[in-house]
Amino acid sequence: MNTRFFAFATLIALALGATSATAATRARVATDDSGNQVKIDGNMVLVEPDIELYLLTAGGLTEPRKEWSDAARRLYPAEVHAQLQGKSVVLVPDYDIPDGLDPTSQLGQIIRLNQAVAVSISQYSVPGSVLATKKDAKGKPRMDWSLGPGVSALREQTGADYALFTYVRDSYASGGRTALRVFGLLMGAAMGTGLDIGGGVQLGVATVVDLRTGQVVWYNLLANQSGDLRDQKGAAKTVQQMLQKLPVK
């Protein structure tokens, strides 16, 4: 995921007001011409999730942790399959993005375009910034985004009717950062300022795209200060939150 996406997701997370005790989500489902929410009515492929985990140092810097990221990349897909088992949607074999995929290739462009569209949905789903073209006849926000017919290339590769894209950035406070945060909270309480030196945060965005039409049928943004993708229990909770309001039975 590019820097622009992560920076914007951070701003949205702040707007959502996630707390250390709860996760904030913003899930949206597309509607048909009659205003009814669409349902996923075919099989679906999980595109290799874009997941990176970091250590948040006492100085506020983020250090990539390969072993954590590798664990999350195994646990997350397994939990998606487990939680969608028995639902109305059938998952076909996951699509692993080829190493060194040319970003200018058709598949590379699809992946980059989905990132850009996810950013746009995030930006223009915030109250007060909804585009006029994304409102219904009553002036209410509507889910109306598309990647265009070019996504058929991914359907040809996978045989799926829908694709589930996922982006997650997760950071965990080091011992020094945690101690510094506790100190800040105590000092803030003593001074009456409410000072809080931020800890780690989990940010995620997921979309489901209809590969027959290019329509984005579902989107969710997750901001969580207590999520953990490093073990199975934490991954199960994160997937449950990420898949909220997914239009399947």
C-alpha cells in the first residue's frame, strides 16, 4: 500500500474516534436501482492481502517486523475462509499476486486502481465531504463506485465472480513506548490536560468488487487500538471486524 493511502487511513481513523477498548468501523454496501442493498450471488476469490506489521518505538518511529507480518499473512486468509464457511458465498482458491508483478500490466493496474478507489471511498464517505454524484434522489450518500470492465482480467485468472481485497497496517508499542504513554497519561491527569501519547494502532480497509461489472459492492474501514494479528485469536477478531456487513447470508 502506498504512503498516501496509509496517511489518509490514519486521518479517517482519527475521525472515527477509535478507542483502546473498541474498534471503529465504517462499512457500506452498494444498492441497486431500487435502493435495495445488493447481495453477493456468486463465488469469490480472496486476493493476497496487503498486510504489514510494525513495532512502534519509544521515539514514535515504526520499524517493520517481518516475522509478525509473515504470521499475519498466514493467519488472516485462514480466518477469512473459516468465518465464511457455510455462508452463501463460495471461496475459490486464493489469488497470490505474482512477485515482481509489473504495475503497468493489466493485473497490476487493477490492484493499483482498487487502492485508489478505496482511498476515494474513504475520503468521500466522511460526513460533509460526500460527492454530489454519490447521492441518491433524496440527497443521502450512496455506494456508487466502480473499477470498470477491465477487472474481467482478474476473473479470467481466478474464475471468480467477486474479489475480496484487503489492506492492513498494524503497529504495536514497544516497552519503552508503553512506559512513555503511561507516563504521559499520568502527567496529563495531574495537569488536567488529558495528555495521551499514542500507542499502536490497527488500520484496515477491505473491498469486494464484482468482477463481472467492476462495481464495488461492499467496503469497510477499520480503526482499532487493541487489534492484534500476530496470533490466531487476534486474527479471528480482526477478520470478524473487517467483514462486518459483508452482504452474504
